[in-house]
Amino acid sequence: MRLAALGFALGVCWLQQQPALPGFGVFAVLGALAALAVVLSLWRVPAFVAATAIFVGFAALGFVWAAALAQWRLSDRLDPALEGQDVIVTGVVASLPQAFERGVRFDFDVETPDAGVPRRITLSWYGGGSEDASPVRAGERWRFTLRLRRPHGSVNPHGFDYEAWLLERGIRATGYVRTSERAAPAREDALVVRPPYLVDRLRDAAREKIVRALPDHPYAGVLIALAIGDQRAIDPGQWQLFAQTGVSHLMSIRGWVTPCPGSDDRERSSTA
């Protein structure tokens, strides 16, 4: 069993080192190799041969499994013909809305089939709401007219990889909400009753209560982060102070690191 687990893990690592995803021919060859190795390990052969067959077979299986997952994730992408065009979609607000200087941002689960739009995207609503009020709430269903683009981040050496961070979260496009008279946003449901959205709505309500109880208190964002895992509630100036004092890791509540405050603002602002 240990050899199988080790071989599978090495197969996954092998895939990560490839400059491009393999084609169907490689899938077929490695799949056949994995099947042959498993069959060989079941025959009455020396223990060393059986162990080697198990290791090789599971390494091939790990490679194929990782490649298949990568192909599935990358296939969920924005149709290049839709980039920069008005697209009408319906979906659900799938994260806590985050206010910034020019509006509000949030993740959006797209429900419109065959729209050429990925299943999850990140949107900015410029001019929508303020630090005290947001035009959207977690779990609401909306119909938007959007301008979308494929994710792009800076490529500075040793800098934050914004594009990889979005891919890790399953976000395959970014964009902004169009708010003209012909493209007015429309709320279709006040709450979509599904477990993830209900949890986010409860977190949203808890955040609002803390904000109302501690208006203009600089530590309110820290309490929100500790209570509901909303790291973006922390002021950028406080993040800089945490970085200077070496305690930023204490705010990594949910197991993943929030990008440097403001980095995604600049990226999204370029879509406007």
C-alpha cells in the first residue's frame, strides 16, 4: 500500500513538472501501462517484480488522474469571442461582498447554461454601494450584463501570482457589472436555499452586526476575520503593520493566504 501511495504521489508530481498537458495518446499509453502493471502484480511473480509493477502502475495512474483534473479545470474557461463584449448572465452571489473605494466586488456562480462563461467568476460593481452598504448580499440571485476577460496577473519574479490564485479558487474570468439604462442589474431571488449560500448569508449577517456594533473602530476588521474568516475586512494599513511585525500568518484563518490588499483591485480596475 505504501508503494502504491508513493507511486501515485510521484505521478502527480511528474505531471506538475510538464511544460504542457499531455494529449490523448499519452493518456492511452499510460492508462494501458497502469492496467498492465496491476495485472502483472496479481500474477505469481517474485515479490520484487510485483512491488515494481504496483509502483509503476500507480505512478502512471497518478499522472493520468492529475492530467484529467487539469484538463477538466482548464476547459471551464471564457469563450475568447466574448472577451470585452456585453454578456447577459444569471447567477448567485457566492461570496461575502467586499467594499472598496470605487464600489464592491464578489464571486459569482453562473447559472446560465451555454453562455460561454465559466461556472465561477469574480465581478466588480463600480459605483455600487459604499463601505456601509452593498447593493448585493451573499446568496442572492441576480441577472447582470457583464464585461468579462480572462484572468491576467503581473509576472514580476517572486511576486504574488494573481492568476494562479484565481485558478486555485476555481475562478476562470474576471469582469465588471454594466449599469447603463439598457443593462440595468436585476435581483431575481433574495436568497437561494443551498448550503454554501446559506452559510455565506449567515457570515454576512454576523459581519454586519460586528460593523454596526463597532463603527469606526480600527480593530473591527480583525474581529471579523477571527470570527468568520473574512480576511479582507482587515484594513490594508493593518496588513502592512502585520507584515512589518511578522504576524501576518496569524490572520490566515481559512488555510489560504489572501493576496496583498489592493493587488486584485488594480487588476480588476484595468477591466473598466
